Amino acid sequence: MLDIVIPGVDLWDEKENRFIKVPQTTLKLEHSLFAISKWESFYKKPFLSKDDKQYDETIYYIKCMTIEPVDDNVYYALSNAALIDIQTYLA
């Protein structure tokens, strides 16, 4: 299991022209066959392949790995360092 702390931030929603407040949140992630199955059911292709994942595919897999429910805006607040930590965990 991997815990990633997302600091509280304000994000700008360009579509709605407003700020979105994202509170500090701890993502509890578990790389599992269940998470892979959810991802593959959504994208209709194998997760474990040599093909690189698109950004939205990676974010969706992080959502699949999340054990406790969190606000979807939290995933937009992931830093590059957090994404690298997640990629290292998956490897």
C-alpha cells in the first residue's frame, strides 16, 4: 500500500471560471488485480502492456487504486513528485 499526501491547494476551473478548493488529503493506494480489472473494463485493453499510458489513463488507474473515497478534484492536485512516487510503486 502507498500513502500519498496531497497538500491543500486552490485550483482554477477554466470551464466554470472559478477556483476549486482542494483540502489536504491522503490518498491510500493499492496496486491490485482488482484495480487492474476495473481499469481494463473501462478502457477495454490490457493494462500490463509495453505501451505508455496517456495522462488520463494514468489518473484513472490511480482512481482505481484508491481505497477510500475522495473528491475527484484531488487527482488534479497531484504533483509531479507524487506521480513519480506512484510510478515507482507500480514498478
